[in-house]
Amino acid sequence: MSKLRIFQIAKELNISHTEILSFLKTKGIQVSSHMAPVGEETYHIILNEFHKDKESIDRYRKEQIRREIHDTRIKELQKTNKKLELLTLEDQRKLEIEEKQKEKSEEKRKAEKAKIRAAEKEEKAKLEAEQKAIAEAERIQQEEKRVKKDIEKKKEEKKSSKKKLRKIDLSEIEAQVGRGTTHRRTDHKKKVDPKSSKSTLETVRKITAKIDTRTKKKIYKKEKDIILNDVDSELETKPIKIAEFSNVDELSKILNTKPNDIIQKCMGLGVLATINQRLDWDVIELLAGEFGFAAEKLENIGEELFTLEDSEEDEAKAMRRSPVVTVMGHVDHGKTSLLDYIRETNVVGGESGGITQHIGAHKVELKDGNTVTFLDTPGHEAFTAMRSRGAKVTDIVVLVVAANDGVMPQTIEAIDHAKAANVPLIIAINKIDLPDIDPERVKRELSEHNVLVEDWGGKIQAIPISAKTGQGVDDLLASMLVESEMLELKANFDTLARGTVVDSKLDKGHGPIATVLIQKGNLKVGDPFICNNISGKVRAMMNERGQRIQEAGPSDPVQVLGFDHVPQSADIFAVVNDEREIKRIASDRQRLKREIDQKKIAAQTLDAMSALIKEGAIKNLPIIIKGDVDGSIEALSEQLEKITHEEVGVQVIHKAVGMVSESDVLLASASKAVIIGFHVQVSPNAKLQAKQEGVDIRTYNVIYNAVEEVTLALEGLLEPEKVEEILGSAIVQATFKIPKIGFIAGSKVSEGTIVRNAKARVIREDQEIAEGEIVSLKQVKDDAKEIREGFECGIGIDNFSKFKEGDIIVCYKIQSIKRKLEVT
């Protein structure tokens, strides 16, 4: 229907447009003028209001049309020169009466129809009510039957010799007491002497019969109550998984109730909530308890997709897989040279140096036919992320240590990561072809960091190698295979693929690309997948040589194309059959992440640490130190560790030379630590990562500034000392009453200064009689901020007016002195 204007509707209803405009104004519908168009809904509102006027106008118009038709017919007959039969006044009245009678009969017919419809509706309602009553009766009968069966089962169980322990219920004890009396009576009846008189036997039988009947009825009722109570208790303790920060509408659907009920309960708890408001976990727990559920936090939607634990089916179908080895070590210790040597000797790799693309992970086939997957993790980003998220992707860590350099800071960091991930370690002592080497020194330095090699009575293998000449590399590979055989590495090949993102980047040509290490299952091109909160479909896969492949199995590193966004390192990659389900889960996870990020208060900032320490949540402040020179790092860590107190302290969890990198941020996020950089820069990626993870990075150029700020953070625990400082005193000489203010003490300052709004106490005859705040201080008639020694003034003290001549007013203030930590 095309939109009508106000004046057109007014014309149609034959009323003034001002009436329509005033009516719309009362209804709260905004219309600018009578020329404004209105929608269909507004048009119907106007019609409903002015329908009586419309009906009268319609009748009037019909009458007009009828008369017009009558006139035209007369004119036509006149034209054809026919005689006209003019109706008299009486005939016209008769016609009008007949028309009225027809209208009445039509109205009666409509009323009868309405009555018939109402009667039909009533009959239908009755039938429905009867059907409901029958269904309810059947349900009650079934419930009674079930209760009877339960009672019979319980009786049979009690008759049997085996007795089971159950919950103690008062009603059950009463029932059992009733039964006990019954048995005692029946036993007594059996023990009665048969030679006794008939009369005594009859009386005993009657009494026992009465007791039996009563107790049976009681037992039945109690049993029924017990069963119903058990059902209620089961319903009360029903666990239910609910996502954190769910809104009222979502919560009502989960708890199977109306949103209004949830809002009412929230109001009862003192929380004013709307239907779309997100609730805190404490409130959700209380609400679930109100509706008879035990709330369990749903950490993340679709969490079951992101588990790497093997199911029973996976264990049953498990087959041997290749080991995944991470090579770590200090810069220039020969880590890259070792990997290059292993790849060059790779028979499958094609020509020498045939690796055209470095993707962070590659698979090598050895001479004996076994394959090993090597993870190249510069800066240890992936490894630290895996450690922080608890994903055990690497099977073995090979730590390369140069024989001429020994253990260096990055070597220590690698040892820390391997221990944190609980992964077996193999030491490769490199550069043994050089003349000035000391392998024993390397082993000694390793032992200082709790790494004992086999020569020193430990369990860790140490193999001397030369990545340049290839000496000892075969022994290293053999030791890797021995270690992998001891670990018994297996995986299910025949299942939906799951893996971990090792590396990711945004490629100019291909878009978001991720290097995925498959951990179980078979990944094929075209498989729909989900990775954290990113959904997609595998458009293409490439191996470490940049060649397109169609499928990949466990322990295979592959480049996957088909992501919407660049995924994070250590995200779980999972293939799912249902593409719609993947998109729903991904959108829900994105929404939940947004909500948590908005609500989350980052507790890792140095300023917030003071508050946490004050609450007793943190006793030690964990710190990661990065510096330009090893000596300055040692000096800074020593200075920080000198800050001692019986309640708090500093814990340096990691210290190393170099700029603050992403690995430091991930380590800090996992350990809830603060990063302190000394004479070093922070990489852009680390800054971005720190912002996302909520990690605080502080950089300093002066060692004492760092110590001072850390000391201030730790001092957040210590309550400040309250110290009273006397400002001055005055002697009261007279009292005055001033309107609107009250009694004022006319005084002379005898010592120091009297300050307005400072605290004061009144002393009379060496005893304190009042204490309050100086609310009024005047010199002659003018207000003053302070009055010095020797001057006269008027002093007014809050809530005190009974001054006397000779009273001493002492003015003072309370200072809060912060307690200091000792630096020994």
C-alpha cells in the first residue's frame, strides 16, 4: 500500500486534519504537518480511532450514490420518452423500513454465527482440558507404579543377606523403627508356648495384626517420601556448564526459565540487570544455585575440539610415528650449521642445498629409513608459547653448546625452557674440530645448572660433534632415535587431523600462512578446520621444500593456506566435519574472547602488583631481567635480591643479554612476571605481544631507578606509620557568640601557628576535654588561613562551644610516613 498523507486521510474520513494531528500527538507519534505521509500501521491506528465517523460517512456516501443512480435512471427514461413511475412519500418510507429490517436480520445472523463459533471454541477447550486431565491421570498412575516398583525392589534388597550402606535419613530411621517393632512382635508371637490358653493367643494375634497394619501404612508413606526426597536431591545437585560473562537471556535458556525470573533473582541479590547485561561468575554461580544447579565454568566454547589427549580409539589404532626434535642453543654455537649438515646429507631432499624455503620445521629421512622432524625455533617463540599453554609438541630437545665458548646465557634459557616443558634433553658439544677446546669445562658448567651428563653420573647424553666436518653427527642422530624408542612415540593415523601451529606469517601472495605440525590424524586438502577462534578450509598444503602436497600425517610439518587471519604460535589446529558447527563455535569463541578482554583487569602491571601484594595474593614479585652486558645484569639482579623483608621479596626467574623479545613476554605471561630492561630496546613484536598479554615492560638506564621502583612496588604491603606533628597552641582569653556560627574562642597564639581545617584539642587544667576540627578562624572580622605566634584571633571548633578563659587550644596534624624496606 502506498503511503497516504494526513490531509488525504482527513478527506477520506470527512474530518479536520487538525483532529488527526492532535490525536497522533497524544499517542506519541511524531508528524511534522498535514502534508506528511504516514505508514500502514499509523493509518490503521487512525482508522481504529475514527471508525465510527467513517461508517457514518460511508452510509452517507452510499445513500448519495443510490440517489445519483436513481436520478440517472430517471433521466435516461425521460430521454427515451417513457412514462416514469414516481414513488410517493409513503412508498419511499416503506422501502426505507424494508432496508432497515434487512439490516437487522443481517445483524441477527452475524450474532448467531458468533455464538456458534464461541460454543465451538468452548467445546474445543473442554476437549483439550479433558485430554490434559487424562494425560495427567496416566502420568500419576505411572508414577505410582514406579514408586511401588522401587519400594518392592528396596524390600527385596533388604531381605537379601548383603547390606549396602546408604544415606541416613530421619524418615527412613522412623520407618526402620516401625519395622523393628513389627519383627519383635512376630518373634514374640513365635516364642509363645503352644500350651497357653486360647484367649491369650487371640488377644496377642489381634494386637500384632493391628500393629502390623499400622506400621505397613507408615512404612509405605515413608518409603515414598524417601524416594521423592532422593529424586529432589538428585535434581538439586545437577551440574551444568555455563560460559563466564553470560548475559541474562543466555542464562535463562541454559537454566530453562524466563529472563524475568533471572532479573528478579538478580534484584534479590542486589544486582540491577537488564536482559542483555553480562553477569560476573560469582553472580552466575549464585543464580544457578537458586534454580537447583551446580554451575561449572565453561573455560571456552568447543574446548573438547582443542584437546590433544588420546582417546581409547586413538590408543587402539595407534601406530609408530617419527620423533619431533627441537634444536636449541646460543648464537654462533653452530645450531644452524648442524641443521644444514643434516639436511644436506638428506637423500630424499634431492640436490645438495635443495631446501628452497625455510618454514621453521622440516622432515629428514635418515640413511636407515627412519625419519625425524626438526623444529627450528629462533628466539624460542613457539617453544615458550607451547610451554605456557601446556602443549607438549616437542619430543626431544637437542642443546648445542660450543666447546670453545661453554655455557652462555641463551644456553641457560634453553635449559630453563626444556625443564619447564618436561622434555628429554640431549647435549651436542659442537666445534670439537677446533684446537683450543675444553669439553670437560662445558660439562662442569652444565652441572652448575643442574644438567648432569652421563660421564658425570647423570642421565643426560652428551655427544661431541663437529657440524663443519660431520664428525659425531651420526652418533647424535642415533641417540635421538634411541631416546624416541624409549619414549614409545605413537599416534592414530586414521582419524580427523589435529596439530599445533609452529609458526605463522602474512604472505604478500598467499595471505595468512601457518606452519602446522600434525600430531594425529590425516590432513587433506579441502578439510574444514578451526584454529582457536579462526575457522577456514584447507585450500592448499606445501612441504618444507615448497612443493604442493595433497595429504599429511602425524609428525609432518606442513604449510597450510586457508586461514581468515594469522593464527598465533602454539594454537591448536583441529579438523571438524560439520562446517556450520565450526563457524558457530568460531563466532562464539570470538565473542567470548572480546567479553573477557573487556572485563579482564591486567594484574601484571607494576602498579597493580602493590594492590595484589597488599591483599596477600603475591608474596614474591617475579622479575625477568634483560640487559646489554652480562656484568650489569648481574649487578642489577644482586641489587634487587638485596631488598629483603620478612613478608615480601624479589624472585628473578630469568636473566639474559639482549633486547626484550617475544619469548620473554611469553615467559612473563606464563609466570605472571614483570620485565625489566637495562640499556636495551624492546622489539615491536614484543611490545604488541605485551599489550595483548597484559605484561608490564619497564626500561631503565640507571640501575638505582630500577631498584627504587621495584622497592616501591614491594612497599605496597607495608602499612604507613601515623605520626602526630604539633603546629601551634593558643590561650583562650574570652568567648563570643556569633550568629549562624556559634561560640567562638577569642584567643592569643602563644606558640607556632594555628591553621584553619587542621585538627585541634582543647586542654583545661592539664586534661583534654574536647577534640575536633578548626572550622572557623578569624582575625578581627576577616577570615584567615593561619595565624602566627603573638597575634590574636577567633577560633571555632567543630562540635564544641563551652570555652572558658584560660583553656589551651593545641593545633596539630597527622602525617602518614611510609615504611621502608631494607636494602642490605
